[in-house]
Amino acid sequence: MNRTDSPPERLAGEPPCATRRDTLRFCAGALVGMAAGLGQTAIAAEPARARPQPGDRLVAADAEGTPTPLRLADVSAEGKPLMAVPFDAATGTVRDGSRLNKLLLLRLDPAAMEPSASKHAIEGVIAFSAVCTHQGCNITEFNAEKGLLLCFCHFSQFRPAAGGERVAGPAPRRLPMLPLKLDGDVLVVADGFTSRPGATL
């Protein structure tokens, strides 16, 4: 091994990126990791932007004044989707700081739901991300006759009874679901989204 191929000397206690040879290899990765960590810290510092957490209640997305948790009876059968956002009752934080937290709630016939949907629903009420997985448009319409959620930006269609499966249009994947449970008759988040909400990049 000649001199130029020799590994660079490193003083005891120096970090891996203390030498020129290692700078590109190690420091680039370290910077990426630091940036990701800072991003997570920023979200953690802004509870309104944090993704839904188990135990969060749901409140109407357009509600004004004191947040009122939604109840099972607030979601009508086979009706227009109800737009909602998570609500941390312990801190009084409405998690509406990110549009990726916007949800749409439907009430379907439990007997018509496939297991992929029913396991995340409660008494026929099911919650989906309201953001299309194609280019991030809001999904607001439900064709009850066909049992399809519709995105009017590029006409993607999703079947909620089949767990948000995409059945038409350019969206590359199904709509994420948000598992639900009940506290009395109040709708409560049981777990995080089943997949990442938002557009596929």
C-alpha cells in the first residue's frame, strides 16, 4: 500500500468526519440525519401539526369556538362525508396545523365492509385521509349509489368499503385509514394512519 492509499490518521476522540478522506462519506449522512431530526423536533414543538395520536378525539374541521368531540350519531348513514380533524382533549389542541391531518368520516353498512375496512371502523364509521394520494387535492365527495369516494382534480376514485382501495384514476395507492374506537359514544383515534397520508412523490 503506498502513501496515498493509506487511511488518514485520526486523533483519539475525533469524530468520523474529522479527516478530509472521511468528510464526504460520513458528514453528508450526518447532516441529513441532523436535518431529519430538526424536522421532527419542529413538528414535536408544534402539537397542532403533529399527526393524529391514539386517544385523540375528532372534531368538525370547520367548527368555530370551543371544540366539541364528534359522537357516533354525528356521522349519518350513507350521507355526505363529514370533514374532521384530530383533537387532543388533554391539552385542548386541535391538530389542524397540517392539511395532512384532514379526515373524512363515513358511515357504511358494516355487513358490506371488507375486513380491510371493518377492522379499522367502529359500528360502520370509518375515517380516511381527505388528501388524495395522487397530487394532494382534497377529497370531499361520496357517490353513495356506487360506493365511491371521488377526487375531482384528476378523477381518482376510491372504494371505502374495501379499505380505501383505488379503483380508477391516476392515484397510485389507496387512501390511508385512521383506526377508530369509542369512548362511550365519542369517536376516538385508536392508532396512527395505516399509511403515509398525502400525495405520492
